[in-house]
Amino acid sequence: MGVRFRRVCFACGEVLSRENPWGRCPRCGSYGVPRFDPALPLKDSRFRRMWRYWPRLPLEGADPVTLGEGDTPLVPLREDSGPGRLWVKWEGLNPTGTYKDRPASVTVSRARETGAGGVIVASDGNNGPAVAAYAARAGLPCLVLMPRDTPAFRCRQAAACGARIVLVEGDINDCLEVSEAWGRELGYPDGSTAIHLNPYHEEADKTIAYEIFEELGRVPDWVSVPLGGGGVCAGVCRGFRDLADLGLTDRVPRPVAAQAAACAPFVRAVREGRPLRREPCPGRTLALTIAVPFPADGEIARQALEASGGEAVAVEEAELAAATLLLARQGMLVEPTGAVSLAALLRCRREGLVREGDVAVAVATGTGLKVLGEWEDLENLDRSILRIPRGAGVPEALREEAARRMPPRGGGSPEERGVRS
């Protein structure tokens, strides 16, 4: 297929040498991003799941490091969640439980292909465990830098895969600084989801858009994405633009960049029309892993948002909790960080931005199985637990509930029998 992609300086357009697949531009010092031959097809039938999009992923060879990531389901919400057509792109079914497996697969594949001796990554939540898992699969050492106050369970998942954990004083932005310095000294490519450190992660995120398009059979009217660092928002927007450039669609969806109001530096910068700046998070939020003081890819995400007529939305904790519970009641145990996308869409619908009949997709980025302790903050689960003595009969409360839900005997339409479509 020949040369499928080149790295081009994001700032000045200089074509960068293939001999330095991770380095910065020698002319201006900015970072390089992959740019693909526009004549390339979208898919290659030799590959499965996410890697079927190999022609538009930055791997020169045909041997990716994969655990079966991608090809996640697009699940419609039941009609009783409100008017309109809402769908959930359920990324929690990736191998380590989040969409981060997509960029981890691409990054570690590229690291192995370029002869790296190991990988390093800064993470405050899901990316560290994902990169650790794929590095283990590739047989590469992995260093994971996390803020010192990171919950222990997040460290354990990465450590279980053989990664060395380094706890850094400060927040995720401090970890990114250390990761950049240490990676340069050790010669380890950086698996962080920040484009100035890892030029390849956005390329993986665009496959979410490709899959939504294929599963829906069309481009949605809206797509909502949680925003922490900003990379997944930029990547999903980029994917839909790729589809338009390929002539597969004549339009792109309007994106929604979703944050929790307790830590929303991106939303404030967009609404106030000013540059992004590092801001302390004033309050605690259930959306812990997108509580990022300075979104490293925020300006790229802002450009993507503006180019597609998007919205930046900050939701309150009550809205976030309600969206998380709504998803759980429909069978999807989503971590609150991932549910912020649905909370933002529901806000947009209440405010009339998302109109009845619009097709809207919320990208639910991670599983709630990683954060089961947070459910104590959402509701009193003891109310769902009945304790009975040995040999007890069916409690009266359960009898009454069953009777209320029992369809009437005989025929009639599904609606008359109380059956929802």
C-alpha cells in the first residue's frame, strides 16, 4: 500500500522525518501529528474490530498489539427515558473497561514497531491501567505516573499487569510534566493522552466515530463526549470529518463537550471566549477522572467544537448522578465520568438545543465496575436489599410489586397489556 501516513508539524506544517517517530519539529519545536493519504480506504478486511480501520491508523506494519478493543455496542435508550432518539456508545466493554484501550493499543503498537525499550504514561484514572495492559501484552516495561492521592484500586489494576507505579506530588498536569522529562531521559515513548506527548492517541479515538457511523448507518445529529484532557473530543470530531472527506457523508454531527460543573475549566474558557488556563478544581465531583485543572488538548478540542457548531456544557452533580442511575436502570453500569456525556445531552434537550426526533449519541467512556464504591454516593443501595429468615415466604412488598407489573390476562395490544416496545 506504500507510505500511508506522514508526521506533519501541527504548528508550521513541516514534514517530519520518519527516523524520529516521536520527536518534535526541528524547525519550531511543536509536535507532529499523523496525516494520511486521502485516497486510502476506510477499512481493511484482514483485520478485526478497531484494527479493521488499519488503513487510517498510524502503524506501518500489519502486526498490532491488540486485546480485542473496539467494536463496542451502540445501545438505544428505552423510550421511557424521554422524547427523541438517544443512543449510548458503550465503551465500558473494552478489554480494561474504558475507551482508553483504543489509544493504548495504537500507542504500544507504534512503540513496539519503532523499537522502544518500554513505555511511560501519566494517568489519574483509566489510561495508566490500559497502557499497562497493552505493554504487558507486548512484553514491554511500563512506568505509570499517578497523582499521589489517586485511589489505590486504580494503582492496583496497572500494577497487576506488571507496571511500575510512581506516585507524584500534585495533580495530573504535574504528572504529565514528569512523564515528558523522564520519557526523554529513558528513551520511552509516552502513552499519555496528551497530543504534545503522544501524537498518536487522537488517531485511535477517531475510530469511535467510524463505528457510530457504521452502526447507525448514518451520522447522528449530536454526539456528546466527556472532556478531561480534550483528546477524545478532538478525536471523535476528527473521525466524523474523515468520513465527510471520504465522501461517505455530506455532514458532521454537532459535538457536545461535557464536564462536571465542579471542575469545568474548558467550559468556562469557551463561554468566556478566552484562552484556556490552569484552574484549581473548586469542588469534589463524581466525575473524578475528568477533573483536570488544565486540559492539555483543550485548544484542539475547542477548534473541533467551533468547526462543527458544537456546545460546551457543564452539568451539576445532581444531573450527573441522575444520568448514571438512568444508565444503570437500563442495564449499563457506567462510571459517573462516562455518564457526564448523557447528562449533558439531557440538559441540551431540556433547553431545546437537542430537538425531539434528533438522533443523539452519548459516548459512555468507562465501566462502573471500577468505581463501585462511588455508588454509595449515588443512592442508598440498602433499600434494594431484603433480609429474610430461613424458610420465609415471598414478602408482601414483592407480591404487591409483581401484581402491579402483571399484564392483564387475555389478548389485546402490547400497550393494553402494559408491554413497552
